[in-house]
Amino acid sequence: MTPPYFLVVGLGNPGEKYEKTRHNTGFRVIDALESNKTIHDKIMLLVKPQTYMNESGITVQRLLDFYHLDPSHLLLVHDDVDLPLGTIRLQKGRGAAGHKGVESVIERLKTNEFLRLRCGIGRPEHGDVEQFVLEPFSKEEEPMVQRMVTDATIIIRDHFSSELPQKES
């Protein structure tokens, strides 16, 4: 087996209980990428850590170590309450901004110099942010979320198309 050239990690929580929550937006993007074979058959490993969100760094570090990849070959896909619902930002070298999953990855890797695809889930007008991220999207929000997930896969495909090495014949 050829080792992956890029590690694309969607953040979320494992289990049916969390499946449709805002915090599992990263998992939804990975699921959408998995259904598009033209993207991930190009030396890219798609991952949904089965640790809980706050321990995501354990999985990321182990995989980077196992495949002998440095953080420049990592793309972390995650929800972001600081972006309006449906907004996407591809960035590198940012702090965690209170996101426990991102904090875990930064702590484990001892760097923030990796790509992140931030998927906006909005911020609650009132109430606790930690509770908000564990709630499902409303029926009215779902079409916007589906569009964001589709757009995220396009961004990843377009970004990595030029980055991926050519397969040897």
C-alpha cells in the first residue's frame, strides 16, 4: 500500500448520539469526500477519529507518526461558531479560538502550522455555546449545511488537485 500524501481529518464525536450535531460537521465533510472516489483515490487518507472531540489530537498525531508525515500534510476540517452558518475558510497557522478538538491537535503536534477548513455553524443568540454545538441543525438550516458540505468538498478537491503527486503508471 502506498502511504497517503495528505491526511484529511474531519473532527466530530463518534456514535449515533452525535451524528447530526453541529459539532460533527467535519465528519459530514469526510463522508461526502468518501462518496467522491475521484478525490480520495489520489493518495489521500480520510479520517474520522473515533476518540471524542477533545482528544482528537491523539489520533492525528499517531497517524502522522505512522505515515511519517509532518503537519504540512494535514488538513483539519471542523465546525466553527465564529463563522456564520454556511461560511467556509481555508486557513493555516491559526489558534484554536476555544475549539477543544483543534486545541487537542495543536497541543499534540506542538504546532498550529497545518491547514484548517473552518465550516461556519453560527453562534447562538442566547445560551451556552457548548450545548449549542451538540444540538442538531434545524430543518430550515439543513439545506444551507448540505450546500456548505458540498462546497467544502469542492474546496478540498480544488486545493489538493494541484498539490497531489502524479500516480506512477
